[in-house]
Amino acid sequence: MSAGVLVAGCAVDSRDPAALPESSEAPSSQGSVGDANGGASAIVSGSGGTAATTRPASTTEPAGAAIDAEGSLPISDEGEAASEAVPPSPEVPDEGGTLDVDGNAEPASGGDLPPPVGSPADQQTEEPPVAPPPLPLPLPPEALAAGAFCSTDAECSAGLCSDARCCQAECGTCQVCLGASGTCVPVTDAVDPDSCAAPRLCGASATCLVPDQLQPDAAFNVTLAGIGVSRFAQIVLPARSGVLSEVVVAVLCFPGTATLELQGVSGGGQPDGQVSFRLDELRMEGDTTRVVIDPPVTVQAGFPFAIVLGGNVGESCTASVAQGDAYPRGAAFIEDPRAPGEWFPFDGDVQFETRVVQ
């Protein structure tokens, strides 16, 4: 075995350069590492010339030492193995990674490197603030009982709010929900905004009526019974066709009752004695008395009829009348008590009102 010299961590053959294979290229004075076969070569320049050696690429080197051309560890001139070790290569991660151009470890495919110190992953993560639990939903208000004041249907136990009260049932024409029980009661002599608005008027039979003829004045009273006068008649000329539902008059009796008839009108403009309706006991209800016509009587616009008021024998009753022609559409008459059916004109008009269902 030839003696070798360890230069810069490489084994160099000190034989004569002439003994080297002809195929070896002359190295430059700067030296290079590596041959065409992937082996390691070393070039040494010195006073004795330039020498180069090549080792096979398949030879395995012990860590930190160089191998000569014959695959043996080099021996120094003193006969000892070289002690200067080749610097170890940078460590490659165990996961099978590689090194980049700067010598830093890179992870293999699918591998992860531990985060660098000071990175966000290395810092303690703060827990997000915990939102307070939601407030409980308010309980629905307790349903209102029938008769209680309300503003919407949903407030009432029966689901019906009518006329600002919880009602048990839907109210009909000329009815309103009143009272603690929440029941429908009839509206009389007044308007019902829901079913019978002005100028119409709710009548006594829970019907919506249209006032037709009216004579509201009252200057004095005439006697309907007793000495002198027996009956008093007022001629009415309707302006509306329909069912005559109510007649309002002003009659006063102390005590007792009066009578009321509806008759036709003769060619002379007087009551003709043909009775279409009669009430034998007309009772006083106040300043005026409402008479419900039942069965109803049909009237036609432009065709007159007569309201005839009378007193029963032995009872004293009076009717309110106005002086002069207070009602130009019809005249008033007084019956001769000694000759029934004989009528005489009267200077005045009876206080009255008629109401028609259309």
C-alpha cells in the first residue's frame, strides 16, 4: 500500500504523477472535488508537482475519515491512521426531509416542522369571551275574559274583540257588545258605527232605519179624549219607499192609554177609514213615544197615509202639536165627536217622525 498524505480532509496519493492513468485530466491549480463517476477526488499542488487520486463512488467512508484508492484508511508517515476527521454533514430530520440551499432542514412530503419559537402557535391562545345566556322570552299575557276591555282579537279568550270589549259572539246589525258578560245588546234610537251609521238610525227591533218624515215642533197640546175632541189625524207624504217600521209621536195620558191607527187617505186628503195598523194601548214613554209597526206596513214615496191618534173612553190624553203649517207636506184634521168619520181641518201639525227600512 502506498503512503498517503491527508490534505484538507482528503486522502492524497504521493506517487509520481506519471504513474496516474492517462485518462486523468490535469487539474487546475485551484483544486476540485468530484469525478465523472461520482467518486471523490483530491488535487494537491506542491513543490513536487501536482498529484490527484480518485476513489470509487461505491466505497463507504467511516464517519469523519477519508478512504484511499484501495478502500483503506490512510496511514500517515509515522504509520498511524489519520486522526483529522472530515466535518460531519448537517443533520437531516428523522422524518426523511432534505436540506435547502442554506443548509436548513425541510420536511418531507406530508411532514410538518415544529413551529419556530415565538410564532403564534407557540404562544398561549386566549379563550374567546363567553356570551351571556339569552334572556328568557316574556310569557304571553293571560287571555282576557268576556266583557273585559280590549283592543285586538288576540287579547280575548274567545278570540273576538268587538266595540272595545271581549265578546262571546259576533254582534249583528244594530247590536253592540256591552256589559261584564260580553254579550250583544240591541242599539235603539241611535247610530251603530259598525252597521248603521248616520243618517240612518237603529230602531227598536234591532233594524237599521232611515228617518223619513219629521215634524219636531210642539207648541201646545190637544185633547184626545173627554169633552170636545175624540181623535186627531196627521197626513204624511213619504219621501222614501220601503217598510214603515216605526212611528214616533208625542202623547201624554193621566193615567191610561191612547190609540194609534194607520189609515189611507181619501181623494179629499182626509183619512179614509181603511186601517192598515192599529195599537189599542199606546203608553207614554217620555216626551215622545215610539210605536213599532208590527206587522210592518209598506209605504211608497209620493203616496200619503194618515196617522190617527185617539183616546179611550174615560181616560184623559193629549197630543203635542205645532201652531200653523209646521209640516208643509201634509195637513192635520180633527174628527167631530158627534159624527165619527167627519174630519175638519186643523190649523197646526202633530209632532211626529216616521222611520223606514230600505
